[in-house]
Amino acid sequence: MLPSLAVTGGFHLDDTEEQLSLKERDWRDIVGGLLMVAFGLFVAIYAAEHYRLGTTTRMGPGWFPKHLGYLLAIVGALIALPAFFRKGDDEPFELAWRPLIWIVIGVVLFAATVNFLGLVPAIFLQIGASVLADTKLGIKGTLILAASTALAAYLIFVLALELNLQAFKNPFGE
Amino acid sequence: MGILDNVWLGLQTAASWTNLWYCFVGVFLGTLVGVLPGIGSLATIAMLLPFTFALEPTSAIIMLAGVYYGGAYGGSTTSILLNVPGSASAAVACLDGYPMSRQGRAGVALLGAACASWVGATIGIIAVMFLSPPLSALAIKFGPTEYVAVMMLGLIAAASLSGKSPMKGIAMILFGIIFGLMGTDVNSGVARFAFGVPELTDGIGIALMAMAVFGVSEMVDSVNKVKPGHFDPKSITFRSMVPTKDDMRRSWKPMLRGSFLGCIFGPLPGTGALVSCFSAYAVERALADDKSRFGKGAIEGVVAPEAANNANDQTSFIPTMSLGIPDSATMALLLGALMIHGISPGPQLITDKPQLFWGLIMSFWIGNIMLVILNLPLIGIWIKLLAVPYHILYPMIMSLICIGAYSISNNPFDVMVVAGLGVMGYLLRVLQMPAAPLLIGFVLGPLLEEYLRRAMLLSRGDFMTFIVNPISGTMFAITGMLILWALYATILGRKKRLVEVEHLSVDAPKVS
């Protein structure tokens, strides 16, 4: 068991202090664990303050979330603590900001416009934002993609499945 | 009713024109997304979920299940031809399938994989037919105390055995349960964690949660990562599929052994298709006279994991349908689909809704026959799809997610929820927090609370009831051991895995 621990870079109480610089530690798990602690404590305290706890025999709406919250905080600490004493792996720990922002903006634009302008404009806006997540499609390609997606969506969801969606809406009408 | 009556009832249900159509749509879409990189069957089921609300529950579940096992067929196709697994478990098919393809034996490998899939599925279906009814008959006698214990065991096992870090799996189970509690509490009528938002008093629907954590976050993660593949479909003809006598002699035993392993790992919580496939591969390698053939195009290395994969996919329905406890995120989604239709999962399902249960099982059979027909002659079409670039695909998939979320209740608020949860799902993905336990916890959370309340009411608040009761005591003992193992793994072992995937260097993309 011991040699394998040495190879996998496990939990060495005696020699980690000198060898591990702050930067090398497993920050992914430290951050993840601490976020779980924060979320768990928030849930537990919020539930305890806002909902009746009741007794174990007759549980109120607050009992289960309160205990779950504390449990999650403990588990989060168990993830974060050992991670502080070990080396992180080589995989980079970073967010893909560009795809995240543009894809989410696309979804938000769809939500903001679908009731207001109708399905086709909403899809054009959503696709227009989504393609910015990578830079491979030009303006012409984007327009073709948006037009064909909107047409397919109209045929499938409005005509065939008869969902309660309108292709175009007059924002000033009704 | 005897088993033959049930089979007859199931066949009548599954072979109605409507259900045949939805079964076909399901396996067709499953094969499609299995072939396409960067989108898995899980995300597809999530996206289809809103559109199944209007269907009969049986048709809905037949179609969604078809996507699930159809994805396994499609996934192995790309493994064999391009060395790119379309799904995580199809990575094993790369090991010997791709070398076969490079030796000009792609046709034989594809035919072998299809036959093995069919054999594995058939054996899996027989196991479901014979094991589910007695298991549910046993579980129907469970009181709330035993039920809490079964759920805890299922949850903890699914969390701690599947991912890289058991402790993170447990954290995500708890995280998922908390999200599942949002909305009105059935006992008190209090809207929990609604923060004064009227739309949140009903909680977050499973379709929104699944589309966000498996759809949106997967798209964000896959942009700039997925590359299209190319393969000349002309080289695969019917003639090239004819196996040699040697191939056939070598294949039939591994198929049976693989199916058997799949049937063992399938119903167990936490051990998914990946475990089944890798153990089937390992067993064949260990049993082979000439081990050096493996990795260089041994047909046993293609058919055994393929049979295991499909047997596993079918038998994972055993705990889901007979206990109401899903052992994977896909099964959680399927249970969620049933719940949306007002069908409460649990041991009473098989006796209360025999038409649904047996219809679903028989649809597996029909669906698997459809898959063989779809996959072999049409292989050229599927391969052409691989060339569709991802930068065209992902904006369209996002449109589908938006429309799906909106159509649930014609409310743009639901689309905003998907955006918000999508960001959360992506953060969790970057932090390598597994999303599957989150979804399982999300589905089971409200049930767990309900049964815990009942059990505590019966025992007058005494937690010892779980230990004194022999059935729940045994289950809690196993659960306790799993938690101890999780503790050991988080403190001492650095990212131990049940299956050592790393040493088999396969260029596997991240797939749900």
C-alpha cells in the first residue's frame, strides 16, 4: 500500500509542508469543497431561520434541508481539507469564458424576446450570440444557419407539433 | 398472470403503430447522437423530455429508452471506424475495433459489434423479465424504514462507485437533493427556497435541470474541443461484413461471457456501462491463449464489451422499474419522465401498470431489431454525419434547448432558469464535480424526505429503528462501509478509480 501512495502523491503529513508551494496545491478541490461548505451553510441557516423545524417525530419543512445543509458543509470540508495538503494534477483549472458567456447570452436573448418578438427573431438572436462562442462561422454562414434553424423549428414545432409558439409577433400589437 | 401472458400483453402494447413509431424515432435519434461527437444520449433525452409531455406515458418512455440504448450502437460505430468513441463506454470498442478497421476489416468489426449488441440486449431483456417482478414483489412489502435504507444505499453507491472521487459524488448527491426540495412542501404547504419568486413555488422541473447540467454545460465545454471526423464510406460493403469461420468460432463465447458480466453489473448501483465493458474486455484478455492479439484487432475485444454494454443498458432498468431507484443519471431522467406523467415510481409500478412495464420491455426487443437494421445497411449515412462540423451543430442544439424549455409551460422564465443552472452546471464540471449523482439526488430527494418523515413518525423519532430492523440494518451497514471507503479515498488515496481507465490510453472525449 505504501509505495503506491508515494507514487500517486498521496497525503504525506511529514514532508508536505516544505515541498508544496501554495501554487501547487490542488486548488480545484479546495475551491470546490469550500463552495460546497458555503452553499451547505447557507441552506442550513436559511432553512433554520425561515421554516419551522419541528421534531424528529414530526418533522417540519425546515428539518430535512437544515440537516442536509450541515451535512453538505461537512462533506465539502472533507473535500477541501485533504486537497490543501496535496499536489494538484496537471490538467489546467480554468474556465472557457468565451463559450460560457456567449452561449448563455444566447439563451437569455431567446428568453427575453420569444414572447415579445416571436420564435423566428428569438432564434436569430440566440444563434447570432451562440456562434460567437467560437470564431469559425462568418456573418453569411451565421445568417444561413439561423435561417435554416428557424425554418426547421417553425416546421417541426409550430406546424407539426402545434406548440403554442408564434413565428413572428408584433411587439406593439395586442 | 404467467410470464407468457405478460409477454403477450407487452407485445400487443409495443407493437401498436403509435408505439412502433415512437420506438423507431427513439432508436433513430439515439443512433444519430451516438454517432455525433459532443452530444450524448443523456443530453438528448433531457432535450426530448419537454416534447413527450403530450404523449401517452408508455409511448414517451419507449421513445426515451430507445434513445438510451440506441446511443450505445451509434457510439461503438465511431469507435471502430475513427477511434473516436461517441460515448464514454464505447471507448473500449476503440481498443480492438479501430485496429480491425485499419486492417480493412471494419465491416466484420461492425457486424460483430451489431450482433454482439443484439445478443447482449436479448440476454439482458430476459434477465429484466425474470428478475424485475420477484424483486418488486419483495420490495412491495417494504415499509418506510426499509425504503429509506434502500434509497440511501442506492444513492451512496451510485455516488461513490461511479466517479473519480467518491466524496465529490456524495457532495453532489446532497447538492441534488437540496435542489430537489425547492418548491412547495407537500406536508406543510410551505414554499421552500422560492425566495418570493412565484415561478419557483412549484420547484425546478427535472427537464430544466437536466437540460442545463447536461445540455448547456456540455455545449460550453465541447466548443473548440470537438473536431469532425472523416471516413470513406465506400470501403464498407456488404461483402466486407462477411466474417470468416474463425471470427465466428472466436466470437460466440465472448458474446455470452460479456452479456453475463453486463447482467451482473447492470442492476448494481454505481457500476455503469463503463465498468461492464472494461471488465468484459479484461476477462477476454485474461482467458485468451495469445494475449498479444489484443489491441491489434482481436474480434473478442470488440464483441465481448459490446455485448456487456448492451446487457448492462437493459438490466439497469431492473432497479429503476422494480424499486423506483435509478442507478444512473439516464435512469433518473426516465423516472422523472414517468413522474411528470403522474406515475409514481416504486415496487407497485409493475403490478399497477403492467402494460407500461411489459410494453417497455418488449419495445426493447423491437428496438434492438430496428437498430441492427438501421445500423448495418445505413452505415454510410451515419458516417457522413460525422463530417458535420460542431460549430454548426452546437448553435442548433442550443436552439432546441431554448424551445424545449420554453414549451414546458410557455414561460420565458423557464428558459432563464436553464441559463442560470447551465452556468452552475458548467462551474461544477470545471470543478470536476460529477453531474450524474446530482440528477439522481434531485429525483430521489423529495421521496427520501417523505419516507424519512413516515419512518420517523412510526418510530417516534428514534433513529435506532434503522439499525434494529434487519433489512434496513444490513443495508445501512453496507452504506456505512461505502462511506468509510469514500472517506479513506478522499483523505488517503488520490483519485482512485474502480476501473483503471488511464493505462488503456484511449483518446476519449468527455461524454455525459
